[in-house]
Amino acid sequence: MVTLGLRRFFRIRTIQSWTLRFLIYPLVIQRSTWNSVTLFQALIVMTYVGTNLALIFYYKSDFPKVANLFSLNLVPLFIAGPVADYLDIPLQTYHLAHHWIGRLAIIQGFVHAVATYIDGRSETSQQATGAALGLSLLSTVIATSFIIRRLSYKWFQFLHYVLIIAIVASLILHLIFTSTSFTTTPWISVYCCGALWLRSSLLRRLLMQYRGCVTAYVRRFEGVTRIIVPTNFAVKARPGSYFYIYFTRHPLFKFHGHFAPVIWWDPDVTNYTKEVSFLLPHTDVRLQGESQSINLKVCLDGPYGQDLAIGQYGTVILVADGEGIAGVLPFALSLVSRKNHDMQAKKSHSPSLYCDEVRKVDLFWKLDSDTQAKWTLDYFLALANIGKATRVRTIRA
């Protein structure tokens, strides 16, 4: 029995290793940012897109079924925030899926609209609401284009939010004039979209209202702003966590959350902390003309993110380029502090151990300029004082 169990274990480990090596890790589209595409993700996307396109061509003469495809593809687009985090969906995978599912839904909506218009059997009211829906879809394609995102990400988010409301409102009006029952597939899809939106938005707002706003310490460097937030609730000290920060001092943007990955927390904490730090570009914080160090009222939405469990590896090599140190440094902090915790626990014969397999952590940071070293100088000094499991190398460009 023991032999069979070991064989099965090593067989599973071999399959897992093969899957990671040949499916999960290889990149099909390699970009300088976090939105690269792996082979596994590409296969999933191609399968999903291919299936939907095949169904479009198969049902191209059956208008209601094409409309059903359009409405069904709207549902996963409303999975966001707490719901996505509860489902443990990685942020990069979420954005990739949202991108392609949204475009598929738009294509299906246009196919349905064009086919119905050519058929010419729809009434005037149906044509008007259908035209409004089509215009909203077309505007979404333009507003979510790569050019708009590069010009102003904040305006992209604002337009995206407004157009979502326009699409849902147009769809509801269109269904009122075209559907004979409120239990059809499009109506059920609308109910699901509304439930998902309420679940995410209401839970987010209720949590933010319950936690309230706190006074954050803001320090400006050349190129970035460091924000230290003493939270009034316990935050899991976990690398890969991120929040959305709301700056209440700006009336136009107090409802706009800024994506902010956690870069640092108390090095003596390995479980929960009540102070987190962020490193954001100046364009995100909007503090032009302010002094180098100020206090601001902020609200936090989060934390979100996955537990990547990197403690299972013997050697961990972390690589950062410029501002990318904000996403890499927390992993070094977590691994070294957990290792130091285990060493201290063994000395005091404490049963509370993490038992990470990590023996060495190498951190390589390529600096674009010498001034970048000032961003996290005190963090690296604190990291070096925790233990000797880390080697830090800074590489000048």
C-alpha cells in the first residue's frame, strides 16, 4: 500500500511538473508589463472564441439564439471585485478573459442587429431600441481601444462605466419591446448581471463605509509617490495583495479607485498587519504642487489577490525593472520574515512554524536611474536586518 501510494504521489507530481513546464509557464505573447499571455491561457481563449464563432455561424439565421449568445456572454463581464476575488481568479487572467468575452459579446450583438435589419420584420420601437443598443456597443469598442487607454486610463474607466450602464439600459428597453416573457434567456442574463453588479458594488461600498477613511502619510520622490496607510482593520500580510485607493480630497475622482499593490508592511509581522505601504506613479496620485510630505484622507477597497505559495520552492529568484520593484519586494519580505519567524520559533520551541522549503532568495533590481534607489532604501535596510537568507543585487542600466 505504501509503495502504491508513493507511485501515485510521484505520478501526480510528474504530471503537475509537466503541466507547469509545458502549459502554464511558456509565454505565447511576451510583453514588458504584467499582461503577458501563457500557452494555457491562449488555448483556453482560442477554444472559447472558436466555440462562440462556430455557434454564431450555425445560428446566423436564427435571430433569437444569436441574441441568447450575446446576453449569456454579458454575464461573466459583471464578475468583478469581491466576486472575482472569492472565485480566486488571477487579475491577469481576469483582464484577459474580460477583454475577449466583451469583444465576443459585441460581435454577437452586431450579428444579431444586422441580421434582424436585413430581415426587415422588426417593428419601429424594436429598431429604435436595437439601434440604441448597437450605438452603445460601437461606442464601447471605440472607448475601450488601446489608444484611449494609453491617452488617459481614468477617462477610459469613466467612459467604460457609463457605456456599461447605457448597454444594460438599452438592452432592457429592447427586451421590453421584443420579449413576450420575463423568463427568457436574455431576461435571465439581465437578472444575473444585476445580481453580480449589486453583489460586487454593494459589498465594496458597505465594507468601505464600515471601515471608514484613514489618514495616510504621503511622501513624494522623483517619479513616484509612497503612501503609508495605517489601516483600522487587520490585513493579511501576503505578497501579491493589492487594494484600490480612493482619495477623498478630489471631488471629481473620490469615486475613482487607484490600483495599488502592497509593497511593504511591518517586517516583524508574518500573519496580519495594520499598516501597509504603496508605491504609485505621480499621475495616479495627482499631487502636483504639493509639498514633499503631506497627510491625506484615503479610503481602501480590498485586499484582493491570490496566495501564490512560493514558499514551496527551494530557490526563489525575483527580478524587477524600475517601478516593478513595487510588485516584487513583498515576496522577498514575506519569505525572509517567515524564515526568520521559523528560526526564532525553533529556538523557543514554539509549535507555530511555516516550514517553507525556501533556502535562498535572490532579488535582482535593474535601476533605470540612481534616484530610484531612494524609493525603497529604508525597506532594503530593514530587509537586510531580518535575516541572511536574501542577496540583493542592484543593476544599473
